[in-house]
Amino acid sequence: MLNTNTTKQTFVQLIRKVGANVGVAPKLTVLNHTFVDTNTPSLLKRIYVAYSTERVKFSHKFLWFWFFIVAATHSLQFFYTGVTPGSSFPEFTAVGQVDGEQGGCYDSNSKKVSLKTNWIWKVWNDLDQWKGIAQHVTTHDVNFRDSLIYLMKLFNQTKGFHILQHTFGCELDDDGSKRGFSLYGYDGEDFLVLDLNTFTYIASVSQSVPIKRQWEEAEYVTYQKHFLLYECIGWLKTFVEYDRSTLKRKVSPEVSVFQKDSSSPVVCHATGFFPKAVMITWQKNGEELNEDVDLRETLPNEDGTFQKRSILTLSPEELKNNNYTCVVHHEELEKMMQVSERRVLSGGSLVGTMVGAVMAFFLLLVMGFVGVFIWKKMSGK
């Protein structure tokens, strides 16, 4: 956990190193967001988020589930997505994650909750608590459609493909510190953010001001606070206690360094690790190297572990004349791999197939958010 002497600049440097589980591109923007935190110092109430402006523009706060949360030990997150009728996507999709691992999902086509892990199935069968979560999801299935129609009126829109996003959840540390967050996005841009420190909503665009006023006058923030810091935290505590062996397990990563061929970029690949937080960095002749590095997002494996890769682009001459090292930091392992130990894969078809399969699996996990990409293409952005 960070201490009170941690500065914003140090945090930004850390975010740039880690890549915040987002995938670092040359341009980075740093944002700050406040959360309620009952115990930790005020500095830790701010999470500085780095996101890439070079990638498809999801609403940047909706990349939340890729972020490296330094202070949080456990998290429960939900991602609700609503789209206008007429597309190939369900009009409403919900995804839930515990500690970054997908627990279940729901869509308006099937009207069913699909569970993704064995331990979630066990909790579902044994606890009445799931009734509250299921009710929350099905209620939003209806509400999201009405909300989307209302937002189209606010934006003076009568047709076209539009998308409403809501991501919310809670985080719990071993010392009892707890946080909650709730963020809304419309058509891939920030719309409304809950600030639990001031008990207000932050309007990101002029069209969100009427909703901000309505919700604040109705004291909706009081309900949100109770839901996030009590109901959500209660659910999270139950999940952690119910299958502590799964959520608290620690598995060290397997690390490999390889090239497709002798003139291709060098890939440092870590896989099979849990929990999700990991840092991959490069060194050149013993010095930290940040240039020409592409740190990709953390992806899930089918067994509930994770994988991540970092790609270093350099010429054969640079590789021959210098000593390059990949450094992988995980709470179960600190591994240094010399690039001289790399494997050169003739043709590289195996790696291409593996990465393609993993990416396909990842896209299925977040299918509700793919609509943003479609909206961007349809609107010409």
C-alpha cells in the first residue's frame, strides 16, 4: 500500500511503468477521481488513472476494470450496458467481476444469469444473497431502456445507434478500508460521475446537468452510498469468506521471451498468474527502458488466472550490441529474463493462433462494451 508521502508525480510514474493494466500507448493522459474511504489517508482517496488516447475511445472511466488498484485488496464490480434497438447486440448486458475475475453475466435476450466459475455456482446455490443481485440486474434491464430514450431526447436525437454505460462497485482492503464508485457514460463519453466525498454528482456535459439536479434534490446519492458501501461491501465480504481459497490464492507467473523471427519485435510474456496485478518492465544495459515499449492489457485465461505481455521494438543491430532484460514483478515472483535467452519462432504461427484465441475469449467477456466501437464507426469518429 502507498504511504502518505507518496506524491502525484510518483504515482504517475508508477502508472506509466505498470501501464495500469490498460496497455500503454505513446500518449497518456492522467486523470484523478475521488472515492469515499473511511480509513486511509486523504491522498489515497485519489486514484490517478492513465489511459491511452491512441486506442478505441471507450469512455475512459469505463476502462476501470483494467486499472491497477494499488490500495485495494478485493473488489466487486458491475458493468451495465444498454444499446438502442435494431443492432445485433442485446439491448441490455450486465457483467459482474470479483477481484477481476468474471463471475457471471446477463443479457436481455436470454433473460438469464450465466455463471462463469465453479465457486460462483456454489455460492449461487447456497446463498439467498444472489436474489438481491439478480433483482438489481433485472430491474436495470427495464430502467436502462427508458433511460436511453430519455437521454436521446436530452441530446436532441431521434434515431441512430446509441449506448448507455454504467460501471459501479466497491473495494475492500484487509484493514477494513472501503470505497465505492459509480460512473455513467453515453455514446462513449463521460456523462455523470458520483463523488461520495462531497455527496454530489459531477456533470461531464451540459446534458447531464438536469439529471444531476434531479438526483441531488431527490437525495439519490444517499441511496447510492448505502448500496455501494453497505450492500455491495456485504456481498463482497461474503464472496471472499465463502471461497477464500480461490480469491486469496496466489499463483506465480510463467515468463517467456520470444520473437516471431530475428527481425521482429521482442515479446515478454507472463501467464498463469493470480491475482491480476503485475508489472512488466524492460532494461537496456541495466538501465530502465521506456521507449519503444508497448505494454498490452491484462487478459484472462480460461482457468481463472491471467496473462500479460510487453512488446519491445528494436533493430537487430541494437539487439546485438546491447544487453536487454525483461523484468516481471508479481507478489509471488520477481523474474528477470535476458533477451539473449529468447526463443525465435520460425513462422510464428503458433503464437499468432494463441494470441488470437485469447483475444477472442477476452472480447466475449466484455461483449457489452463492444457497442462503443460500433457506435464510433457508425458515427465516423
